[in-house]
Amino acid sequence: MTSTKTITATLINYFDVWGNAEEGYEINNLCKEGELELREDFREADLLQELQDFGFIVEEATMKDITFEWAGSEMIEIYETKTNYPLGRVELPY
């Protein structure tokens, strides 16, 4: 059974990132991009769809293109899979 309850998560955009795949990346600046409404029992595929609907990730991206890395239960880091480039994060209200 799926949940109909929703949570409001905050999308943070890492809009100024320096570095490269070999030496690593450094996030120099970020901003709140907006809020996402997610089902309480969302899966990563649901999150990808929500990010695409929001316009943060291109529609053509698949789960193979994007990596979600959970940092505890309150934050999900978003990376481009091929280069491990940090795109942003989703902050959950837990």
C-alpha cells in the first residue's frame, strides 16, 4: 500500500562548483531553488521524476545518469553519475 501523506522537501542548487572528476569538486556557492512535494514513502525514481517536473534535471535523464546519496535521514545529495559532479541536495523535514 502506498502512502497518500506528503512531505515538503527543500531543493538546494549547487550553482557554483569548482574542480574536476580526477581531483574532486568543491562547492563554492549554493541557493534554495524551491520546494518539492513528495509522498512520505517516496522512492528514488519518484524523486528523480519530481526533480524533472520541477525543471532541475533534464527530462532525458534516467536513474543511471543520476546518483542519490543519502546523508542520514534528513538529506539526499544529488550527483551526475558519470563524473560524480555535485548538482545539489534535497533536505527532508525529519
